[in-house]
Amino acid sequence: MSQQWKAVCSVADIPVLGARVVQRAAQAPVAVFRNGEDKVFALLDRCPHKGGPLSQGIVFGERVACPLHNWNIELQSGCAVAPDEGCTTKFSVKVEDGKVYLDVHELNTLGTTAEAA
């Protein structure tokens, strides 16, 4: 981690069991998720299967179901739950004083190329 953080929203801006999208210039957006226990996770907003928008999926526990084909993706790792295979990019998250921060270096470098399954 670069230890340089960018505030992207407040925890309250993310719906419980939902997501908020962080746009990036010329790169795929990042989905920031909040589960029922107020844990916050960040993944590239692309399912590893067919590129579906994970931000539009249903969050349950520490997983999100892709809205296209119902693949379950672990929010902690970005990896699909067996028997499905594949991973999407995971981003480091820091929550401090109700604000959500993402690592600046990761925002600028991770997930810069769209990968098809």
C-alpha cells in the first residue's frame, strides 16, 4: 500500500447491503460495498465471468451476487465462490471517522485493463 489515501465517500453514503460506484478517468469504476455489519469492501465493478456490474448486485454476508448470472463473489478477496472460478480486482479500504478511503496508488494502477473470462 502506498499509504496515500483518497476519501471517496462516507460510510452513510453507501446503502446497507448495497454499493456506491467510484468513477475513475479512463478506467473501469470501483464498487464500494457495505454489508449488514457495516463492513466496507472495494472491488473493481466487473464480475470475472462476463463483466457484469457488481455494484448492481445483492450483498449478503461478505459476498455479492452478480446481477447478470448470479455468480457469488467474495467481497474480501474478489474471487468467485466454487464451483465458479475467477477473481476481480480487490482494492484496499480504510474507514476512519465515518469516511471511506481508497489507496491512491491502487486507484491509479489496479484494474486498468478489462479482462474477459
